[in-house]
Amino acid sequence: MAAAAGLFAVAAAAPVVVRAAPEGFKTKLTPDEALRALHDGNERFAADAPFRPEISSARRAATARGQGPFASIVSCADSRVAPELVFSRGIGELFVVRTAGNIADAVALGSVEYSVAVLGSPLLVVMGHASCGAVAAAVDMVEKNATFPGSIGEVARPIVPAVQAVRGRSGDKLGNAIRENAVRVAEGMITRSPVLQDAIRKDKLRVIAAHYGLADGRVEFLGG
């Protein structure tokens, strides 16, 4: 697709153009089937059911020739939130972007656009999680006018609108803000990206927010 032709091009005398993965490597799952696969994988994880992820030498050799992840995940960099484990998946199955607070800056958005437009991923999940430190920092910025050293404040600042949006809402304040942030990031990625909009319009992509419970290991898909 023309919109993706220049993604990840290297600035040099002879620009490198990223080619689409060979058709044989692209997933054949629909967006809804991909979501079901994530749900089922998470059910196995949460139930402590044994599973054998695709990490063998044969799998490594196969994916060395190309990739076709069936889902793209934007999740928090938190050490307790590992999407491949949470969804019981192996090498080459998920395209994962991790940032504190699951924030989608230009690099994260461009990465996801690549996974959709070039690799053919039919599902994008923006996943927040319980007890998120980045969202908690944003709560403190709003309620206590807190400041943080280095660039930590720059991480929390984009989350502030989500915190403000749930003020006065019943329920757990931090939990509400975490869910609201995931929804807003998902919606914002669509709004900012003609690439994602085009894929959605052609029924080639579904975008959904989610919330991961650290203690029970379960993923709650928000809005569907």
C-alpha cells in the first residue's frame, strides 16, 4: 500500500524501502478470529493451563524467512505485563510495542502502522493494566501537582486528560483512569492514522482497548 511504502525507510543516499511480507507468511485470521485467539490464550494463562509456545528451532527457522503476526499489542513496559505470556503465544504471533502507560507516541504509532499495512495484522489491542505506575503518576500530577525527575513527567503528561475525564466517576479512581487511558489511546491512534482508518474501512482491522489484572491474570476487553 502506498501509505506504507516509506515506513522505516533509512535516510541515506539510496533509501531502503520496506517490502510487504510474502503472502504466505500473512495470517489468514479475520479480526474477530484474532480476538478470539487472544481471548482463548488468555483463558489458558489465567487458568494455569500448560501450553507449549511456538519457540522451537523449526519455528525460529520458519519465521526467519518472514512474519505475519495475527495481532498487534500496545501495552505497558511494566515487567509484570508480558503479552506473549498473557496470551499464551509464541515467536512470530504477536507484534508488540511496549511503552510506560501504553502511550502511543509517533514511534509507537508508526510501528503499529507497519504491522497493519505491511505485515497484515488484523487486530490492534491497546492494553492497560492494574496498578499502572505511569497512570498513578498522572493522578498525582492532577491531584497533588506532583513533579517527577528526568523525563518521567513527560511520560505521565499525556495520561492527564484520561485522569481528568474520570474525576467524579464512581468506583476505583486509579482503575477508572487506567481503563479510560487505554480507550483514549486506542481512539487516538485511529484518529491520527489514515493507515489504520483505511484498514478499518476495508474490514481488515479491528481496534480494541483492554485491561489486564495483575493478580488474576485475566484480560478484560473493553467495549467488545
